[in-house]
Amino acid sequence: MKIVLALTVVLSAGVPMAGAALAQSHQQPYAGQEKLPIKALSEAERADLLAGRGMGLAKAAEMNGYPGPMHVLEHAGALKLTDAQRQAVDAARVRMAAAAQALGREIMAAEAALDAAFAAKRIDAAMLKAQTDAIAALMGRLRAVHLAAHLETAPLLTPAQRAQYAALRGYGGQAEPDAHHPRKH
């Protein structure tokens, strides 16, 4: 809206360069990011990696009826978790966080090495492939850690608690995971 208003004002003033200025603003999506310590990671992404946060990596589980330990604990009261459930879910969360934080540090180090290679102008195709393959493998392991925590958490809850969790998280019409379907046993 602001861009349209500014463009209208500039055009009505008869300034012919308005289109060029508007185009230039769209051509600089990374302006200011050259000062980041790791160019490929925003401050928020670095913080998420160091804290072991999920960053949407476990959506395949979350959106298909496998609750995550962090969110289960956030809703512990509404879910009426027993002490045993709370302890088991928290143990899954602690394991997940420790593994995710360790991998987050590894990912940041690998991204910093890639960034440094580009900055030093000492990267070639072979190094690029090796470094990006390593980063992809670390990201895959991080995703598996988060997905595994969801897989571990789901059977700790009753079907009613899983349904309540889905409702609390705003997910409508979720089916129970097959592993918990009574006819599958």
C-alpha cells in the first residue's frame, strides 16, 4: 500500500525515475545482510539452531497426529497429563533438545566454513559440493531428531489427549496415526 501511494505521489509529481527506484528496491532483498557473521543464516535462524528449536522441521509428524514434546508440555494442564506422562514427555524433550542443539552448532560451523570459503575466494566446485553435501546431511539429521521426538511422544498420550492436543493447536479433522489405530494391532 505504501509503495503504491508513494509511486502515485511520485508519478503525479512528474518524476520519471520512480519506476527505476521501485525496481531497485526489489533488486536488493539481501541489503544489509552482508554484515551477518554467517551470511546464509539470519539472526533468528542462528538463535533457533543454538536453542534446538524445531523451525518447522517436524511438520510431517505434527500435522499428521504426532504431537511434539515442547507443545505437549505447553498444554500439559489442558491435556491433564499424569506425572508419569509429564516426566516421559519431558525426557523426550530433553533428549531432543540436546541432540538438536549439538547439531545446530555443527550446522552453524559448517555454514561458517562455507561462508569463509566464499569470502576468501578459495572455493571451487568440488569444495562446494563437499560442503553443501555435509550441510544437507546435518540438516537431515536435525530434522530426524525433531521427527523422532514426535514419534516418541505420540504413544505417551491417550487417543483422547492426542485429539485434545490437535484441537488446542487448531488442527481440524486429524486422523489418528496408524500405529495407534485399534484395528491395526
